[in-house]
Amino acid sequence: MEVLIIKRITYIYIYIYNQNIYSATFKYKNINLIIILTKELRKQKKIHIVYNHILNKVLNELNYLNEEKKYFKNKISVTIIDTKNTILPLNKKDNIINSINADMVPNNLLLFDYLQMDNIYNKNEEDHQVKHIPIFFF
């Protein structure tokens, strides 16, 4: 009888390790079941010391899953806080491209005189293609 119970515990343990890594809820439920069974067998002194390593491995895996769960909860909460109050700019570097000489310049309204539409059209006609289209917001 005890041998059958111990074999079942080992089969359940092997079955858990053959499952998908990402099914953490499935692992969590079966690990709790194995822990309960092995603790009962230990109390009744029907389990041999040889099978005690199964309980230790299962407890270590349970602790690892709990730590991983806490880490992901913290990571999710931090990303939610970061994305709540941020305003994403149109251009990531908050710069605009000066289409006359293709230099990166800081974004300010003083450049408006320098980026006149006539100069941009003349440059595009020379290149025969549109490389940079400036967008102005007022």
C-alpha cells in the first residue's frame, strides 16, 4: 500500500516536470497536492528517507514559483505606473530633422524661419525624392 502511494507521488512529480513551463497555475496546484501527500506519509512514518528528497525539491520549486510570481507582479505594477503619467512625444528624441542640411537640431520655434517651405520644396526638387517631410504644430 505504501509503495503504491509513493509510486503515485513520484509519477505525479514526473508528470509535473513534463508539462509546459508556462502553465504555472497547473504546477502550483499539483505541487501543493504532492506536499500534502508527502507530509502525511512522513507523519505516518510510511515514507522512506530515500523519497524525502522529492518533498525538498517540490518545496524549493514552490518557493521559486512564489518568488517569480512576486517579481512579475512588481514588474507589471511598475510598468502600469510608468505608462500612466507619461506623454509620448511625436519624435522620440524630442528633436526635429532640419531638412536643409539634414542635421539634428533641438525642437524650438526659432527654426520656423529657417525651415521655410520654399527651401524645402527646392531641395526636394533637386533630389527628385521626398526624404523628410516636416510637420508643424501651432
